[in-house]
Amino acid sequence: MTTMSEKEVECSICSTKSSHAEITSSSACGSADLDTRPPEMARSTVYYRIKECPSCGYCSSDLSTCSSDTKELIESVEYKTILSNEHMPKMASSFLASAYEKEQTDRLHDAAWGAIQAAWICDDENNHEAAIQCRKRAISLIEKAISKNQKIASDEGATEAITIDLMRRAGMFQEAKKLVAIIKGKGVEGIILDVINFGEKLIDQKNTTSHTISEALGEKGQID
């Protein structure tokens, strides 16, 4: 069960006050997807994780705080172009705009997850091309994070397992196969290895649809 409340927030950029829905509690029943998107009810909470100021367009999980560089960033052509992209679902654009601001302030972990969540929004809207764009953006941010010794997941091999699924769902099968070989060559074990092996089977089938961790662990026994 998910419970919500309404909260008025003052934007830290322009001081505009606006009301936004806040998640006070949520639960999930079932298995997460291979990219870690949770099952319902928690699945739908993604729509309330980013708020957008109706006045200046600042997008954040908390409009009441910002970094010293944020005002300049949200006034940039790049930020405004992301936010006004008519080919992207509006909520996905908010996530991508927030991801851009975080990338520029070197919060690459948060930026990558913002792009991943934007892809989830596109999935829900059945906007396949936009979902691919978001996943490719997430992959780029993950690669940038790794180059700076940052990871998007703490368990050994988990960052790569998520990246493999992002590549698969974006149709980047060759790149995904290369990453599978690299990470398996490092001796990853346990659940992460099960997920990667399952992902490899899906890649070989050129399967780009959503699948769950429970499938990877053999609870269903078949790839649908």
C-alpha cells in the first residue's frame, strides 16, 4: 500500500511556492525487474520522486535545496532544451533535466539513476524510442561514473549487471555481450551471476522486453 500527503514547497531558485504530492510510505509485492525497478505498489512511486517548479523549471527531489551552481545550470540552453523536448514524456523530461544538473555537479550516481527512471516513465507511456534514448543516456552516465571511480550499485558486479540490461533493452546486443564477457571474466558469483547469465540468454534471443530477477533465479523456469 502507498500513502501520500500534499506538501507546499518554496523553490530554492526563484522562491515560488507550489504544492506537490509526497510519498509517506509504500510497499512492494513481487520481484523487481532486472534493472531493479520494483513491483507495485512501489513501482508507481517513480512519478512522485521528481518535482518541477512551475515558475523556473527547476527539477529536483527536493525543490527547497540546490547547489551553488544550480541557478546557472537551469537557465542554460542545454537544460531548457531537455525540459522542452516534445518527443519525451513530460515526467521523463523532468528526470532527464534533473540528471543533467546532477551530471554537471559531478553527482553521477544520481544522474544515472535519473536517466534510468526516465526510461521507466517512457516504458509506461509505450514510447519505445524515447525509452531507448533514456537508456543510452543512462549507459553514458554510468560509463562516466565508472571513469571517475563511482558506481551506481554497491555489490560487486551489480553496476555491470544493470548496464547489461540497459544495453539489452536498448538493442545494443553487441555491446552487452562484450560487457557480459568482461564481468564474467572477473569471477562474479551468486545472484549477480545468475542475473548476468539470464541476461545473456535474452541477448542471444535479441529480446528487448522487461524481465524480472525472479525469472533469472529460475522461479518461473522459462523465458517468456
